[in-house]
Amino acid sequence: MTNLKHVFSTVKKESPILYGIVIIHLILAVVCIVGLFIDDRTLVGVNVWIKPLKFSISGAIYILTVGYLITLYPYSKKKKNILNAIVSWTLFIEIGIIVLQASRGVKSHYNSSSLFDGLLFAAMGILIAINVIIMILFIFDTIRLKLNTNKSIQWAILLGWIIIVVGSWVGGQMINQLSHNVGTPDGGNGLPLVNWSTVGGDLRIAHFFGLHGIQIIPLFALMLSNTWKTTSRNQIIAVTIFGVAYASWIGFTFYQAKQGIPLISL
């Protein structure tokens, strides 16, 4: 809890606008929860407010992560402000589109049923592509620069950025097939909240774990550095083993989904 407070206070101090957009995402999440109780409309088998709820929470976590991690890079204040602005505003527009489409009771992704819907879907693709380019920039800069942290955590951050790009690539696979399920139409029986299919393959699983590698792997490295007093080399080896295991899990869930096999069959 102390570490989380530190993250929020650091981001608030370094980038008030980015911090404000994180708070707006969290407020939207609360609005979506209220929507679940007062709006019984469904879309592809789930309440229309489930998707914006998931994206609001996920977006808040990612934007907050970028806002904090960027403080570790030896960038100029101007460069930090530019990157923070691009990440926070592009994802703010994306969540706005998702909430708008949910309020209309129509799909935000894979929707080309009208010119308006198609343009919104295309706009979301452009916004995500911009963020992927920034992820790749972070990969190169994490390799070439010395971050304001220890070597094992910097190594974990690098692995996290690489894995999130892979997770974004999985998202591209869903766009290519205009669906997230394999072997069964989108919708139908799924796990609670996430709605991952329990009757067919679902690429959202690999996508989810890929996108959150940038939090999970550095957090593992941080926990390791705080609890295991050993050499930097040993910590880097441990982080590498964890990173490879995590990437292997993503690879397994992707392969399983492509075979049309659900993660959990009910």
C-alpha cells in the first residue's frame, strides 16, 4: 500500500494532467459499475457496461504505470511531458469512444456496421498504434540509457516493454480476424467479468497477460530486490527466469486459443 501511495504521489507531482486522466478513468469505472445495476442491456451476451469497465481499469493502470516509469528515465522535462501527454490523451480518447459506443448499445471493436462506427473503430486502431510506437521507443531507450533504478529492475522493465509489444501484436491478430474468439462466435458462455470464452479459443487471454507484463515483471523484480539480498547478477538471472516463464505462459494461452481450446472449459 505504501508503494502504491508513492506511485500516485510521484505521478501527481511529475505530471498533474496524466494523473488527472488516471483519476477520470477510475471515475468512469465507477460510472460503469453503476451502469451494471441500472442498465440491463446486453451486447454479445454480456452487459453493455462490462467492456468499458474493464478498459477503464486497465487504461488507468497502464497510464499510471507509464507516468511512474518515465520518472526513472533520464529524459528532459519537455520530453517527459510530451510522452505523458501522448499516452494519456490518446488512451483518454479511446476510452471515450468505448464508453460512447457502450452507451449506444453497439460494439466499439470490430464494428463497421455504419460509416460512423467504422471511423470510430479505425480511430481506435490509430490511437493504439501510436502507443505501440511509444512502447518500442521505451524498449530502445531502456537498452541504451541508465535508468534511475538498479540493474535487475531495469532489466525487468525492458522485459516488460518487450512483452507488452507482443501483447499488442496479439491484439492485432484479433483485429485481423475481426473477433477475439476462435472456433466459436464472439459472445456465449464465458468466465465471470472477463467473459473469456469457456467453449472456444479466446485471444483476449494472451492479450491481457501480454499487456500487463509491464506491471507484473517489474513488480516481481522490485519484490526480489527488497527481499533477496544477493548479487545483481543473481537477481537478473532470477528476473530472466521469471520473465521467460511469464512469456511462455502467454505463448501457451495464445497457442491454445488459436487451436480453438478454452482456457477453462465449463
